Amino acid sequence: MTTETEAPTPEQPEAGEQPEKRPPFMVLFGRYLTEANSVMVTIYSLLLAFLLGAVLLIVSDEHVRGTWSYFFSRPTDALEASWEVVSNAYVSLFEGAILNFHTLDRMAAGNADVGDLLRPISETLTYTTPLIFTGLAVGLAFRAGLFNIGAQGQLVFGMLGALIVGFGLDLPAIVHIPLAVVAGAVAGAAFGSVPGVLKATTGAHEVISSIMLNNIAALFLVWAIGTGFLHSATRSELVTKPVDDSAIMPGILAPIDDDLRVNYSLVIGAAAAVFVWWLLSKSTFGYRIRAVGFNQHASATAGMSIGRTYVTTMGAAGALAGLAGAALALGVGSGGITTNTALEYGFDGITVALLGRANPGGIVAAALLFGALKAGALSAQPDVPVDMSTLLQATIVLFIAAPALVKALLRLRAPRGGLVTLEAKGW
């Protein structure tokens, strides 16, 4: 004998009782804006950095300081002078990095061409390219709980690897360029894996070992450039041989103007960001990286090899930094690299990874911002002090690394999951 049971039905509101209403969108949006979540902390960090930069521009200008000395008698003088110096500086940054309005007017009058108009954005993308690679190198290591502060040294070895293949082999461009890029990645991976091996076998912290390796790489570069194998045969200064024409990375905007420096390394950088996203979110290796970064003891209990993860992660991070070196050797440094070719891209990659929250998409956006700051500051002289770009970057990192400070300054509400920060484990 069987009995039928009725399926439970959802409770109906009693007569006269109103169902619970969802708060209006604007209320939810307002709550989001006043919450110290990762997105808003990043946005507010940028705004606070530019605000602090404006204050320093005002304080550093002698004329503006003078107008503030009689503020209470003629306040408009101080306010107008302050607005003029700040607006001129930030407009100059924008024009040097994105679009120069004076060039636009000249182009309308027939005194400039498309190449002149695209030069600022080309320079921004040129500076952005190595920052994407080094930001990814630092961000990938972060996800495993490692602090890859050695991206600068890995970049240097990647640059040397690509350079040697670039001038040492006689190959068609379709083979020569990919081979030189791979050589840069392999050299960076080999150098980057050293801190991972030391951590896995001896417990040496990757920060200490990678800092030392950065110095080794810098001194090795000075020595290597001076050797007969690498030193230019036609120039007396400390510069290497140029890569062959078949190894020069083609320019993206070369059909418009040969002087526009951005090249297809930018495309490789975008592809690398997509690959890192796939690696972290879709692959077994990426799952192991995230698991070890979240809790290495639980990962070891689950049967994961912590030491092997450290070595492979640092090797992969080194390969990404090595690609930055290859981009420099085959692009802006194709005529011969010097000790200044690498600049500080490896160290700037740390700030890019922090601002991007170790997320590939965020890293690309942060690299674009810092590339724009570099290009803008260099082309905006003398309206903008040359150190303004570095100052803004440092201030952004200060606020990004201390979300509690941003929360306290702006009196933001704590997010539901608590303040999220990037941490390197093992201190």
C-alpha cells in the first residue's frame, strides 16, 4: 500500500503582509562606494595619490607658495595659482601619454601628421610592454605565497639571452624572432628558478636570495657588455652589438610612421596575460599554485609537493620576466643594449602587481597606468618634475599596501570578508 504525499509549497505571505523588498540599485551602489572592498580601495588609492601629488606640486612652486602667504586678504590669488600649476602639470602628463591637443590643432592646420598624433600613446604602450611581463612575473609568484623581488635580475638575463640569439644566428625573421623570444624566456626561467630551488632545498627566503641575485645580474651585465663577445665592434662606449635585422621585433604602427616605437611585444604581453589567467583558473598547475599560496600545510597533507611548486612557480615567473628582457633586446634595445636599457622595469613590476592585486587583468591595467605616467613625465618637461612619476607610483603603492589606512582616512565601512591584502608567506 502506498500513500501519496504532496510536495511542500513555499509559504505564502499572509493577507496584508508585504514581501521583503530589495534595496534600490542606487542604495546598493552607494553602499559599495563607501565600502573598503578591493576595487574601491584601488580607486581611492589612485585618487589620494594624485591629490597628494597636487599638494606637493603646490608646495614646491615658489610663486604659488608666495600667494598663500597673503591668502586671507586675497584668497583667489592662491586658489587660481594653485589650480593653474596643478592643472598644467596633469594636462601635460595626459598630453605626453595619451593625446597632445596642440598636435591635434597642428594636424587640423596641416602642420602635423598622424604619426605625430600617435606618438604619445605609442610611447605609453612602449613603456607598458615590459611592465606587463614583470607585473605578471611578480603576480604569479604572489599567488603561490612567494615574493618574487628578483624580476629585475631575471629580466637582465632574459635580455642577454635574446640578444645573443639575436646577433649570433643567421636565420629568416619568421624563425629568428620566435627563437630569440624563447631564448629570453628560457634564460629568465633558469635564473628565476634559483631562488625557488634554494627555498625548496635549504629554506632560504626568496626575498633575500632574489635581492642578492639582482645585484649579481646587474654586475654580470656590466662585465658581459665589456667582453669581446658582446661589446660593439664599432663603438667605444659600453654597448653591445646590435641584433640582426631579422631579429628586430616589427613595429605595430610602423606602416604609419617608422619612428613609432611600440612593437608586437605588446601583443605577446597581452597573450601572456591571457595565458596566466588560464593557467591560474583552469589548469592543474594553477590550482596547485593557488592551493600552496592559500595554505601550504594543507596542500602538503593533500599530497602536493611544496618544494616542486616553489621551483616551478619561480621558474615560470622568471620566464615571464625574461620575456620582458627579450622585448627590450629585440625592440628599443635592438641597436645594442647598455646598462641603462633595463631601467627599473623589474622593480616597477612589484608596484604593478600590487596595484593589479596579482590578477592578470588588473596587472595589464596597472601596467598601462604606470606606462602612461612614465611616458607623460618624460615628455612633459619642464611643466612636470621628472620625479613626479616615481612619486605618484610610490604613493599609490603606499595606499594599496595599506588598505586599513585608506579605510581610516575616508571612513569607509569594512567589507563583509574583511580587508584583503597580498601576502608572501614564510616570514
